[in-house]
Amino acid sequence: MMRTIIVELSFWISVAAVAYHYVGYPLLLFILSVLSQVRSDLLYLVRRSSRRCGRHTDYVPRVALLISVYNEEAVIQAKVKNTLEIDYPTEQFEVLFGLDAPGDSTAKLLDDMRSSRFNIFHFQARRGKLAVLRDLAQRTSADILVFTDANTMLERNCIRNLSRHFADPQVGAVSGEEVRVVAAGTDPSAESLYWRYESAVKLLESRLNCSLGGNGSALAVRHSLFHPRQQSIVEDFQIPLEIRFKGYRVVYDPEAVAIEEIAPTFSTQFARRVRISAGNYQTLFGNLEYLNPLKGFLAFSFFSHRVLRWLVPMFLMVAFGCSLAMVTRPGFGVLAAAQFAFYAAAALGYWFKKQGKRVRLFSLPFHFCSMNAALLFGLFAYISGRQTLTWKSTPRSGSFTAMPGGQTALETD
């Protein structure tokens, strides 16, 4: 009897945890955001003071764009061109490329395009992105550091939109919006739905001042606060996390747009997700003190948005296993069949993808399951110590451009 109770309780706890993470937490953020806006409106009516922040058009801090580069021969020329087209005062803007011991023609291509408008630093030993960024940061006295990737193209006003927030001395980091480009082998409908969901959550968290992570494609930090206390695979989460728990704000700005091409094949997409997932668990176990309930809503947000996301694969397996164990009990047969049908749909989605076809009915279950499978493999990689700080470049075509209205497209021959 006790065993049955434990199994049933484990099932419902697992289901509730997954439902709370994907639905309950965003709904709670929305309600709190509405209440916060109502409070702001009431204060405005009472005090008649302006509620809007100034645009700070006269605030133009010195900015350094830092780019860690490995084997990026396919995109490095487009990256340089994109960087030189950024709309920011030249006298207040510098660009630093750090070559992390590339083994292809990246260094030669970059040297051939050498310009007085950017500096190139060659590092002979391979160490990983964060180590390179640390070295580059020591070579500039700029007020604001902006981190981006070689395979990411920034919209012309991205740097201005990121830097404007630092007029507020309480802002320590600002994360931009990553727009994903549709390429061959990708699933645009599932990707788009996921990124819209994630963007909505980040926007609500930013409004409630509980943003903790960033976007490595476009992440700005105050130079004086850039002192990462440990190496990290996912530095774009570790850096803002530390800054926020120091008491500074982390802002999400959807108008600071960075464009990145999705990896062209499922295998490369999955390998990238596994690496990032291993970094997520590294961040979790390296920052357990941030889950201390005494840290208030920040700890609650960290747990609800991040930690639960990383635990979802385990909850899913427990729920499925428990429903199978109680399949003969009333109702649990239906629950087990529903889960089996969902995973069967994901398997069909994978099969259609292997055939070069896309069926929307199966794309969302497949995308959901592949993301959680990557988290599970990432956990194994972290525990086994197989995941290192260095990375392998994801194959890209390097031929995408930004289009009006925030849309993107691939150029074809």
C-alpha cells in the first residue's frame, strides 16, 4: 500500500512540476507584471510624476565589442563587414577579436581584412570562450563590454540599444534578442514557438527585475562588474547571474537584435544543445548558494525558470515510469497511453525529419523531446567530465542577411 502511495505521489509531483514550469510560472509572472503596472499607474495618478524612462540619447559610453573566435572561416568575413556597419560613434567604439588558436584559415582571412577600426589578438593555446573574453577585457578601458559570437550578425542599432540602459547606474548587464534564421534542415515552426515563449518569459522577468541570464549573441556588461569568479561553458548565463546577485539589474532588451543562423542539420543542433546543457548543469552545481530561500524572489525565479527546466527530463521519465507501474489502476491506463502517444508522435517527427519532410502535427512533440533528450545527455556529459570548456564550431553557411521588420532570410546562389 505504501509503495503504491509513493509511486502515485511521485507521478503527480512530476506532472505538477512540469506543468508549473511551462505554464504556472509564466502565468504567475504575467499576473505579477500586471499588478506591478497597476501599482505604477496608481503612483502616477497620486504623484503626477513621469512613469517613462528617458531614452538617454545623449548617453554614449565607451563601448568595446569583444569577439572570441575559433574555426569560423565560413563566417568571419561577413562578421567583419557586419561589425564595421554598426551605428555607433567611432571615437567611442572599439572592436577586439581574440583568436582562440584556430586550426583553419580564420586567422589568415581576418589578417587579410585588418583595419585600424579593430584589433586582432592571437592566442596560441586553446582555452575556451570565457578565457579569451577575460584577456580581451584586460586590453580595453571601455566603460561597457559587449560580447558577441563570430557567427552572429548584429543589427546596426544593436550596440546603441544595449548601451542606453547603462545610463542607470543600477544596471549591470543587458541582454539582447536573438533572432534565429531559418536554414535547410531546421524546423522553423517549432523553433519559432519556443523562442517566442522564451522571449515572453524573459521580458516578464526583466519587468519584474528578476532576470538572471543573458544571450551570448548580444550581451553587454558594465566593465567594472566583469569579474567572473569561475570558468563556465555557458558564460552568457554565469556572468549575468553573478552580476544580478551582486545587487545590480539585468535587463532584457528585445530591440537589441542579434541574428544567428540555426545549425543546418539535426545532429549539429543536437550536439550544440548537449554542450549547452552540460554547461547548464555546471552552472547549477557551481551556484547552489543562489537557491537559498533567503535570497527571496531571485532564488525563486532561478529555481522556477532555470532549475526546473534542467530537471524536466527526470520528471518526464518518473511520470512515465510511474504511470506504467500503475497502468492497471483506474485512469492511469489513459495517462500512460497519452504519454505513449506523445512520445510516438515525437518519434514520427524524427522519422519524417530524417526523410527530409516536415509534418507540423509531429514537429512540436519532436522538438520538445529532442530538447529534453539533449538536457539528459548534457547531464551525463557533465557528470562524466567529458564536456570541456572549449567548443567545436557549428557548421554555418554564413550567407544570411537581415531583412526589414526583423525578418531574416538565407541568400542562395
